[in-house]
Amino acid sequence: QVQVVESGGGLVQAGGSLRLSCAASGIALSENEVIWTRQTPGKTRELVAGITARDIENYVDSVKGRFTISRDNAKNTVYLQMNNLKPEDTAVYYCNVATRLGRGFWGQGTQVTVSS
């Protein structure tokens, strides 16, 4: 059974940092694409950052230079290091795992709130 669990969210002041974790079981994150998305009430879900099985990283323009996605294969965990957070980063962040067979898995999300 595949399970994806996001954690690490919280309340932080503008300019602060958080590190989100995406822990998975039943699937190897090292062999799949992992994409972080975020959702704000009243807005569409936005692609934030992704990392492929070949460790190719992609970021939405608004987070380039501030966010870094990485993978720890030993822990089967993907991280999203978020620095210099801004109020507009406030959202529920989801970890999405996309397999080579076209299946997708994600967790319940973790809330990130950035105060000004």
C-alpha cells in the first residue's frame, strides 16, 4: 500500500524558513518524479517545485532562488527547503508522486502560514 505523508509546515514570520518533508512508504521516491504543489482557498492549485528520478529540479518562477527540492534516498524522503518566506507563500502544500506508469499519489498536505 502506498502512503505519502507531508510534514514540516507551521507558522513563520516573513523572511523565515521552513523545511517540508515528504515521507513515503510502499513506493521508492528515488525512482519516481516528486512534485510539490500548493493550494490557497479560492485559488487553483499551483505547481511549486519538482524533482525527477534523474534529479532534475524545476521551480515556479516565484520561488526560484528561495526554495530547494532535494531527495534523501536512504530515508525515502523528499524535502522542500523554503527560505525567505513571503506571505504569498501561505498555502497547504502537497507532495505528489508520479510514477512512470502514470499513477499519482499524494498525502493530506501540510499548512504553511507566513505572517507579515
